[in-house]
Amino acid sequence: MKKKLRMASFFAGVGGIDLGFEQTGKVETVYANEFDEYPVKTFELNFPIKVDCRDINEVQASEVPDVDIVCGGFPCQAFSIAGYRKGFDDEKGRGTLFFEMLRIIRDKKPRVVFFENVKNLVGHDNGNTFQVILDALKEEGYKTRHMVLNAMEYGDTPQNRERIYIVGFLNDDDVAKFSFPDPIPLKKKLSDIIDFDHKVDGKYYYTEGKYKGDIYEKLNEAMDDENAVYQWRRHYVRKNMSGVVPTLTANMGEGGHNVALVRTKYGIRKLTPHECFNAQGFPVDFVLPENMAESRLYKQAGNSVCVGVIHRIAEKIMIAINQ
């Protein structure tokens, strides 16, 4: 059996990218870096390695093992439609964290680099931000390919989630043999990821008087389809017309706004954290910490990636590099 490729994972979150690559059976994550201690707990429940829980600015390249692949979903708030779109000028420094990752790539020179980010990165600042990223990778010797893929079209995952994926190769032959996966039919149904048949804990249900204002009344009036997912959008209810879960966000656990909702025979309720992870394509046996605030688990799900899309791209990378 061929030796597995070694991967270093940055901004690792709960390990969605790692999972997608490891599902090929040809890759193992040997190093992971994540600054937020809460997703680190979830990561370490599901992977056999200890996460380096430091700010990437403090990580020296010499502390990272030699690897074949470097991957990362560098923070996207600076570029996101949901954020303020400040990009590299983000006052919290989130827009420049890509260059911290690049500093390590420059030193380690992995054969493959892989990035995932919000679709809006492509058009940010009239495309200049994205071009700076591609040019910086080119300067380090990487030939890149990129594509916006939707989870419901490329990952057999019933979520409307468009993301930009960038793959870079040092080797000319590798990039020549690489292509992104083709779209596939969506076979997975909402009922495969959401439990419509059983009653869940009462805390997930919306009832009259539970929330301020007339949220419940508006939900009750608008939510007339038990086979659909809805969202409360501050002042109105929106039904997802594609028959999938709307794009999960990091602020889902902070109240009514942006939360995905369903109506079952037991009432109107939000998705459970596990159902949100299901909607990202995580396996049913993916372990969530038991003693953690659920708002943090919702945030972890919303910040994560569609595992199914990552896995299909990773398979294509393996073909390109003859693994």
C-alpha cells in the first residue's frame, strides 16, 4: 500500500477539509492549526492529533512538519457578503491572514495547496483582491485552478452553499492532469439530514410568546409546507424554493435571524446542531462536544465546509498526482 500523503491544515475549524481529504484514504492530516479553542475541542474529538491552538502569526514555519499538501479556509468575514467586505483592509486583520499561510507555504513548498472561501472573494474590490492572491501563489511557483461550486450541485448535499475553491500545484504535469469534478444529481433528501419524524428537545421549538414580538405568529402563518426549510429574516419568513437548506451561517445560534427552520407534526423548530453538521455533509458519527454552548456548535457548523464537495475535489487531486 502506498504511503499516505501528509497534510498541514490551517484555520482548521472542526476539520471539514481534513475529513474530505482523509475520506480518499490517501491523505492524513499530521498538523492542524486553529486559533479558536471551541472548534479545537470538536476537532480533537474526531481526529487523533493535537491541534496547535495559537494565532497563525505566532507559528514559525520550522514548527510545521514537512508535508505534501497545505490546506486552509482562511477567514472569510473580511470578504463575505454577510460581513463588511473590507478585504485586506479589515481592521481586525482577518483579510491579511492569507499571507501568514503563504509565509509557511513559501518555506515548506508542498506539492499541493488548497483553499476554500466565500464566493464573494472572487468579485471583491472588482476582482483585485482575488488577483493578488493568485499572483502571490504564482510568485511562489504554484499554477492554480479555481472554481465556484455549489454544495447541492457538486457535493450531493442538500444545502445551497456556493464557495470558491482554489487548487495550486508546483508541478506542471500535476496541474495539466487536474480538473474540477462535474456536477452530479442531488440524491440526498432533506429527510436524510433532518429528523422530521421524531420529537426533539423542547428547546428547539418556537412557541407562542417564547420570543419577543410576533415572530411565532408570522412563522405559523407562513410555514405551510412540512417538506421545506424556512428562514426567519428579521422581519419576514423566507421559504427556500430549491428544496434544500439555505446557506448556513456562523451567527445561526445568536437568535432568530438566519436560523434554518422546519415545521413537523410536533411544531415549528430550528435545526439541531447535529442536523446543521449533517447539512454540511459530516458523517452521522461525527462527535460534537456535550458540554458546550449550542450557539458555539451552530457557529462551528456555519463556519465549516461542505465535506462532500471537498472530498470530490480531493479525489481529483489524487488522480492528478497519480495517487
